[in-house]
Amino acid sequence: MTGEGRRPFLLLLLFTFLSLCDCHHHFARPTSSMAASNDTARKAAHAAAEVAGYAQVAKQIIDLAVFGAAQNRSYRRLADFTDAVGNRVSGSHNLEMAIKYMYNAMMQDGLDVHLEPVKIPHWVRGDESAEMIMPRAKSLSILGLGSSVGTPPEGIQAEVLVVRSFDELKRRAGKAVGKIVVFNQPFVSYGETVAYRAFGASEAGRVGAVASLIRSVTPFSINSPHTGWQDYQDGVKRVPTACITVEDAELMSRMAQRGQKIVVRLTMGAKTLPDADSFNTVAEIRGWQHPEQVVLLSGHLDSWDVGQGAMDDGGGAMISWEALSLIKDLGLRPRRTLRAVLWTAEEQGGVGAQQYYDLHKVNLSNFDLVMESDLGTFAPVALQFTGSDAAREVMEEVVKLLAPINTTKLETHGEGTDISPWMQAGAPGASLHVADSRYFWFHHSEGDTMSVQDPQDMNLCSALWAVVAYVVADLQDMLHR
């Protein structure tokens, strides 16, 4: 080849060589996504190793709660409390007694306790009764619904219109004027069926009815009415409203299907008084390294004005106190503050918790995890959790520590009226999932008593609550948002 012929050939070789070098260099350098993936994997591995290091302390907490000196303590505390105070509806003297009782009890337990003032609704049931006049005389068991207005002193006597749904009421609206509407809606699930308790009065008032009676929201009844809060809608006439039993709702439904005329006399002395002064009750173990950072665990102290409020939500309040007691008894002190909050006026829509959130949301970034137990303290099944993927990976490792009590499942969607403002603002949230198939049998009824509770189940719930709260509060890093 001549010199002129070699030059293009050498240039081509040089270009090829440089291209190969450049390609090799390009593939050798990790991409940003690869680097991020590797970093995430390293963090996950580190978190798993860190959490696994708490296996021994988790076992100590579980042994103390389930087999040791603290065995059955949360159950005894709940029995002592509910037997002494009874039910504790918002605004009542009993709720004041309950707050004083818990403040003194947790102080005597050696915890750092204080009260935070709130304003809460004060609805009073008054005397109430219902009687079927036609087609035969029969006394009806009722429980007026929270925030209901009362009847005139002489009561309301009117013919009944029985419907199975809001849609049926709309179709038959012309027949509802001047009547007492009885809703005999089937129980599908609490979340779906509770709409009738919440809005039945307004839907009845909207079509000209004089009162509404709602089939109790429960899958099981022994002639037991269930109460609860109801919400009057703006611009609609407010009519008295109460829950009746499943049995009486079905009885009147059968009578109506036969074409029989049904007449009921309803008397309710319900009234709403000015908002009352009350408190959220707060107990703490302050963190040794980051006391300003908080793992919050909670249940609500108020109840309805029937039964003992043992299940809803005395159990949740007691295991939140018990979790702190277990940690204190073992001489443990986490990096961050463990804070048990016993909310007030949850049954009226999370009133105390909302005011707590409004007061403390300025420190939102310091709330590491918010926890709530408000679906009973039956045998624990899992922990429910809402948070980022990175936080979920950490929590997956934390629940593995619960292997000794066989509750290592982490489910989606932490829930709870009282912690929902925090979760909506981005704070990680957790709730207790228990074997709750019987919960709505007793919910908001005279049946919510200590007889529903089981000491061994409460031991297990306390152990789970304490292990999760302590480990999260003591990790090097807060949960990732």
C-alpha cells in the first residue's frame, strides 16, 4: 500500500479503537438508576441486620408480657378501670372520672404524664322509649343516636314506612311524608352499612318523614340495639333518630309486606349541650438521644353511654399504657420518645385527636410512627401499616421479631379515626389487626363489657404493641417518608 492508501486505513483503525474504548468506558460506569438501586439494596440489607439485632430484646418483652410477671396485667387494669368508672360518653362526668383515674394510675406507674385540654361535644340521651301500637302492642328496644334531637315531650305517634335502602326510600318518597321511616337495611360490612346510621335521619327528613328508626349495624343480635354517632346534613329538617334491633326491624318488614298498617309511638329526651372541657391523656418515656422525635401509640378513652366500653376502646387504651410499662419494667429506654395518647371524644368523630393534631402538626416531621388500636384486643393477627416502600421494608423486618407469638404478617393500610390526620399528612401509621369477627356483635351496645375480653389475647396484643413501638423508636434512623 502506498502512504496515501495507508492513511485512510490507519485512520479507520484508530477510529474503531477509540470507539471500542469509548464503549467499554461507557459500560463500565454505573448508571444513576443502577447506583440508586444498589444504594437501596445496601440500605435494606443494613436495616434488616439492624432490626434482627433486636431479637433478644423482643423476646424479653414477649416473655414478660405473655409468661412473666406482667402476665394478665393489661386485662386486670382494664377490669379495675371499667368496673370503677363504667361507660364514658363525651362530655359526661364519667369521662372526667376516667381521665383522672388514668392520669393517677399512669403517674403511679412511674411514667411522665400530662393532660392536654380540648373542647368536646356534649350530647345527652335522656329518657327514651318506643312502642308499637298497631297491628299489636309491643315494646321496642331502642338506643337514640348521638347528636339526635329529641321528640316533643308527648312523643311522636305516626304510621311506619319500612324500606331496605336509600334507593327504595327515594322511589317511595311520596309515601314518607308524616311517617316514621324504618330502615331495614341488610348488614353487608360495617364500612358500607354504617351509612344508614350516619345519614338515615337526614334522608328521612329530606322526604318529609317525622322520625327515623335504623336497624342496628351488626351481623348478630340478641334483641340488642347498637348506638353510634349520626350526622345531620345542612339544609335538611332534623328529625329524631334511634337504632332498633335487627329482630324488630325484620318484624316490621314482614308486617309491611303483608300490607298491615304499623303505628309506632317514639319518645326521646335527647339534647345537645354546649361543648365541654376535657383532655387528651398523655404518658411518655422520653428518648435518650432524640427526645423531640416521637413514636406515638394510642387508643381512645371515651366510649358510648352503654355497656362498659371495655372492648371499644378500653382495651386499646390499656395496651398502649401496658406497652410503656413493659418497656419501663425491663429498664429499656429508646433513642426516641415513646408517647401513649389516650384520646377523648373519638366516638364523636375523632374530636380530641383532631385538636391534638392541630396543636402538634408544626412538628409533623418529628413523628416517626403513629399507632392506634381501636378494633378490639382479641387475638392479634397482623400489623397494618401505611407508609413509603422504604418504611414498609423496615416494618417487614420489625414484625419478624414477633415470630414467638406467630404474628409476623404486615398488611397494607394502617387505619384509625384518631391517627388518620397524621397519615393523610404523610406520617407512617400502624394499626392492630385482631381476630375481630365478633367485634361488631358487641360494638356500641350494652354487650360491650369485660365478659368480651380475654386476658391471654390482651397479653399478646400488649407484647406486639410494645415490641413494634420500642424497636421503631430505638432504630438509628427514623422511618423514611
